[in-house]
Amino acid sequence: MISSNKKRISFICMALVGMGLASCKIYSFKDVSIPAQVKSIHIGYIENRARYVDPQLAPQLNDKLRQKISSQASKLAQLQTPDADYDVTGTITDYSVTTSGISNQRAASNRLSVTVHLIFKNHLDPSGKTVAPADFEADVTRNFDFDATLTLTDAGPKLLPDIVTNMTDEIFNKLFSNW
């Protein structure tokens, strides 16, 4: 009977902590910070210039990033020309595989690393003193593990949806989130 009560109390405590974290929005990544003066954005085509090129990566990444900006930063008009208030360009600079796990002296897992080099220009205030953020360049890198029995040719199409989603989220957060 006592252990049953302890389990209930533990469950209730965990539920309260979970609700508290959710209400504080500690784990919310929808906090988009766009100054009121910013009305437009240009997203240049992110080209794939990595040594190994997945022909599906750049088009899907570009589409997903534009969709995310439309849905979560909807007040910004997306322009086709780089003279928008914000101008974002980028290049996929790395798409490479390394061994990430060894078991019984054999590769057990491989890691695909994907890097996008971003260039952000704030045409309203390049210094970022009155209209943040300031101009910047940054690399966004994510790693994706897969079984070592698969080749990159086999694993790539299976990993592509995760790569596109995760890289889009990372780029979006780099551009718009203050956390």
C-alpha cells in the first residue's frame, strides 16, 4: 500500500513538473524575434557545393526553409531580389561520412555530417544597433548516424527527411530565435 502511494505521488509530481515546464514554454522553439521595422526577407538559393552532392538535398532544404519562414515568420514578405530588409544566402559546404561507433573491431555505425554556411545581411541596420541582428556569417552543422552495414547511397534517401527537417530548424533558429 505504501509503495503504491509513493508511485502515485511520484507520478503526480512528474506530471506537475511537466505541466510547469510546458506552461513556462521552456521547450518551445516557436519564439520568433523579428523587429517591427523588418517587413521583407530574401532567401537566396542554398547551393550544394560539398564534395559529395546529394541531388535532392538542396532543393528540399530550400523549399522547407521557405515554407517554415512563411508559416512561422508570416509577417515577412518573401522577395525574389536581395534588396529585402533581411537577405539570407547559404551554401552546403559539407556532406561527409565518418565512422562513429566500433564493435568487435568493426565499424558499427557511421555518421553523416552536413554543414550549411549561412550569410545573413540586415539591410536596415548592418551593425544591429537599432534593428537586430547584425550582419553575420555562421556554419550550421548537424550529424546523422546510420548503421555501418549501409552505404551512403543506401542510407542517404532514408536520412534525407530528417536532414532537411533538422537543418531547416537549425537555420531558422539561427536566423530568428533569441535563445
